[in-house]
Amino acid sequence: MRIVHAADIHLDSSLRGLSRLGDEDVARLLRQASRRALENLVQLTVDERAAALVIAGDLYDGDWPDYATGRFFGQQMARLHEEGIAVFIAAGNHDAESEITRSLRMPPNVTVLSTEAPQTVIRDDLGLAVHGQGFPTRAVTTNLALSYPGRLPGVVNVGILHTAVAGAEGHAPYAPCTPEDLARTDYEYFALGHVHDRYVVNDGYRVAAFSGNLQGRHPRETGPKGALVVDVDADLRAELRHVPLDVARWARLTVDATDAADLDEVLGRVEESLRDAKSGAAGRLLITRIDVTGTTPAAAPLADDERLAEEVGLIGDRHGVTVERVRSRAHAPAERQRLDPELLAAIRAAADQLTADPAQLHDVAHALDREVGRDLRGDGLLDLKDGDALATVAADAARTLLARLTGEAD
């Protein structure tokens, strides 16, 4: 038995702040990335001659009534119908509030599992039993896994559940359960969704795993994204193989500038890192965030944020890499500090006082907010009414000032 397991497709997900990338072609590709990744998923399912595709929640991304999104998904599922491939879907928290999920009819090969209670669908022609329950509402805080039935004999049993399991950093604790709850069902494979990182929860004879999301959507979702090809052998053991299906990839690179003599040497190391990352992306669009660290005499020129962004942006252009952001955290050698320690201490104290005073920060930002605040918020860059965000900006400004005064980036 071979199935393909995907989750967290977030089809046509709204991506904010694309304008800051400075390249409309890149922004356009990112807007279409979830659709192209879904097409790759369908092609993979056909090429692998899978018996079924299972989608463990968050196919859609919320409550907007854009039926073109659902129509595109239906067209892709119709292709699988023509190939005789079954599709099983359990709704996730984002699907629960989607008008598309509730309204659109799918091709006959698509089964959307019940949201009222765990449902079992038996396909004798495939030798397959699929067990699962979707989310009836966005926030499901009960342990759905406890109600899943045990395995059926004589067929391959696959469970589908959108869950945080025992909790995952950065993800709401929906449908919480334990690895033991999943193992209790004795299914050959448990397909999980909600967590956007790929990892195996239960290994061995009864496997439960997250496939991760299909396409990274922002700079925190780095690395290869795709689906799991699951083969259940004659001994009813599941073996997993991850296949990248993303069309655009996010990467965060750390470049160590330790002992670099000057800015040119640091930029050479940045170029080498970008070249390696581009090679690893295998022809995909690559969008990067870069952090420069270490102790180097070049710390002072590195603290010039505008120059650094331009220099690294040019390197990225040469290698076909989009640099979304570059920051220096480099230090100058201790002997480079020449300013009066009392003066430096006074500057640091003034900066600390400002960042700790929300009222003063709002006074400073008020005029700027009237001029450009709406544009900044609309692009997802900065909310000038957000005290925490203002404190971060003030701290960064203090860091840059001190770096230029001392040649030390912290």
C-alpha cells in the first residue's frame, strides 16, 4: 500500500509585506506558490502510483469567500479522479471557518471526513480503512484521538488528525493528545497536520508523523517543504520518504565574520554562503535572511545597515537569490573602543530609558505615524502604535549608534 500524506496547504494564503522584497516578479511568484505546490503534490501522487492522497487539515486558510480557490482545488482533485486515486481530507482549524469548505462540492473521489465524530471509510477495493475527524470549529481543545476506533483486521489502517499532539512551539494547542493516544489505535500509519515542521511522533511498528506544510509562507518557515510518501509493506510496517514540493524556499543564513580583515573579506564569506544555499535549493526561488556574526575589525562598516543591504543585495542578484533582510551582529576587537566609558554608559542609559518608556516612544513616533503609519502597517513592516515594536526599533537604533561610535555591533 502506498499513500501520499500532505497537510497545511493553506491554498491561496495571503502573504503580507511582499512589497519590501523590491521585486514584483518575486512577489508574483510567491502569491502563486501555494497553487504551484499543490500541482506538484498532485503530480507526485500520480507519478508514485499511490492508492490514496490524505490531507491532514488546513487545506484552505480562513473565511474569505473566494470560490476561485475552491474551484482550483476541485480541478486538481478531478485529475486524481481520472487516475483512479482516492482523496481523504480531515478539516483543520483554518478549514473550520472557511465558506469554501462548507459549500463547494468535490469530485466523487474526494471524501471529506465528518466533523461530528470520528468516521471510518473502508475501501475494500484498495484494502484500505481511513479513520478521521475534522474540526467543527476553529478552536478544538478536546482530545479527539481518544474517540478514534481501533484498527480493523485485513486492511491497511490510516488515521488522519489535525493536532498539536503534546504541544509544539509556535502552534496553538488544538486537539491535544499524546503519542500514546495515537499508538493506542494500532493503525499502520497516523497522518498528522497542524505543525508546519516535518517530524516523526511515533516510530517503529506503528508510525505517526507530521508531513509539515507544503510550501513555506514566510521567513520563519525555512528549509524544504513538501509531502510524505508512505509505503506499508507486507509486514504492515510503514516506511516514510519526504519529497520536497515547494516552488519557493526561505532560508536563514548565519555568516561568521570572525577574524575577517575587512568588509571585502566578510562579503566574500556572504557570497560563499549564498552560493551554497542556492545550490541546495535545486533551482527554486530562494529568499534569504542573513545574520553576520563574530569578532572582526570590519564591525564598524558592517553596522552601516544601508550600505550592507546594498552590498549583499548585489551579491544576491549575481547568484539569483532574493535577500529579504541582512543584519550585522558582529563585534569589533576590544582594543578598537576609544570613546570615554562614561559617555558610552550615558548613551546606553538614555537608550534603556527610552525603550522602557512607552509614552515617550509614542510621542517620538506620533508624527511619523501620521505620515507613513498606514503604509507601514499595510505592508506588514511595522505598527507604529505597537509599544513592543517601537521598543524593538529603539533598541536597534541604539545598537547601530553605538556600533558606529565604537566599531562594536552590540
